[in-house]
Amino acid sequence: MHGTITGGYGSRSGLMSQSEMLRDPQARNDDRKVTTVTLALGSRPDPAASYGEASERIAAVVAAEAGEPLAPEGPSIAMLTGDRTDRVVVLFHGYTTVPRQFLVLAKAYRAAGCNVWVPRMPYHGYADRLTRSLSGLTGPVFRAYADRAVDIAVGLGGQVTVAGLSGGGALATWCAVERPEVTDTCAISPLMQPRGVPEWATRALVAVLPHTPDLYAWWYPRLQDQMPGYGYPRFSYKGIGALLELVYWTERVAERRPHPVTGRFTLVKNDGDDRLDSEFDARVVTRLVPPDRLTIHTIPASEGLIHDIVTPDEFGENHARIGLAYRHLSEALGVELPDPSRTDAFAEAGPGATE
């Protein structure tokens, strides 16, 4: 495998619009009374033994995706040098969006001499943006997806960096806990707890979702299926629950083994996030990561950046401030990033081709 192969979490309507059915004064007073997931979601590693094997696995993913009804922006993205590199970067896109979301970052890392892998989440990227395939998402499905991504990265080089936004940030956090090969993690506004929702209600909903019919809701109720962009205009509750199962698993690991993360970890804590609880994120990662390995990069609410600080396209929710967003990302990730508001930002981000 050689060269370049290309192929939001959150809701203005409120994630827990269904939580009325879960209201229980006793549970509200004691979060621990709410049953949480008990699935075994530990890693099942199968690391690639060489660059050749890793590139063959990527080729198999690309071939499989060629047989799926994906949108042009839907396929996974691999930017490879043709040989192992000192550093390998895995980028997890957000829930209901596509790898294209991370294209500028991927090119920047490639320009810095890294092999880069941006795998498409299961059931994502379809041309039919109203697909109900997200109902097939489970904790084990996401576990396998994250495991496969790190398995490939191990074969592509030495130190492994994993970063992700929102749902992708939850997956990056799971990788930091479960995969000791991961030396650096950056969780960007990770999906751990919806803003303004009682923790007991979120945990109760996650516990019952696998046993109930799925529910879908629009990200933007006023726009509904007219939401611009390449992401799905609505989300599956089961999909969100599946991602949260992995977060709850990392908490269980930390109960048995305090501070289980062995690598360096950066949390991008956006206090202006209108969808997720940034303080909850900070509380979780401080239980997972030893203090000397944890960096919290805080974006003040006064800067006016809301949830998705990665999507560079004109329909991105932070498009008017995307240059500011990328300055924060550059500092948190430790890689030079262009200002996507410039028309040539994609070209300047790096060659994305064989060196």
C-alpha cells in the first residue's frame, strides 16, 4: 500500500428527549442505583506484524468499501509513505460523519512524515444519509473497529498516536486504556455525557437501549433531512449508547486498576461545547490518566467555539471561527495545521502522496 487512498456528535434537540420515561426520584438522588452495562469490552488485539501486513489489511478494507454504497466522502483514508515511520497516527471521525472530516489533519500529519490511517466507522458514510443501518451498532462492534485500527497502526510504524472527536474521542479514550501500544492520545470533546442531562438518566438509557427498538432524532430539528454536509442528518440512540458502553467500560477498568492509561493523554476541553459536558470529561480522564501524563487543553467559552472544532468545510458549525479552532487543535496535537478558512488550506496541508 503506497501513496494516498481517499475514499457531530450532539443534538440541538437534546440527546435525552426520551429520558422523561426514565425519571425516578430515587435514581436521581443516587446515580449508583442505575444499572450500567456489564458487557466485556476489553481489547482483543491482533497487531499487524509488519508494514506489508498492515498495508494488506488496509487494502482489504478499501476493497470491501468499494462494494458498499458509499458517498464520495465516505471511504476510509490512508496516507502512507511506503515504509514504516517513527510515528503512526490514527484519526477517529465523529459519530454520523465521515473520514473526510479529518482530511486537513491527516494531510498535516502526513507532511510531518507520519503514516496516517483514518478508518470509516461501521455503517457510516453511506450515500443514503437517512439510512437506519446505525441501529446495528453495539459496544462490541465499536470495540472491534477500534482494535482493528490500532492493530493496523502497530504494523505501520513505531509510536502510535490516536486522536478523535466526540464519538471518535470516546474511542480514542478506550484505545488509551486498552491498548498499551498507544503512546499518545488526544480526545477532542469526547462523547461521555450530554450537557444538561442527569448522569443517572444517561446511564439508565444506555442500559435499556440494547433491549428496546431503536430511536432516531434529527441533529437539527428545524432542518431535518435538509442539513447540509456529508454527515447523516439524524442519529441513532443505539449508536450513542454503544459508544457510551465503551466509556463506561474504561471506568470499570479504572475501578480495578487506578489510572490505567500508560501513554500520554491530552483532553481538549471545550467549555463552550453546547452539546457535551466538558467538566464531566475532565473528571473521567483524571481517573483514567496519571497526573504526570495528562494535559488538559481548555478552550474558554468566551471564544465562542461550539462542539465540532474539526470539520473544516463551509457547512461546519464553527466555520466562521475555524482558524481559531485549528490554532487550538495545533497546540493540543503538537502538529502544524493550516487555517482551513483559506481557500488553499487543503492543498497546503501536505502532499498526501508518496515521498
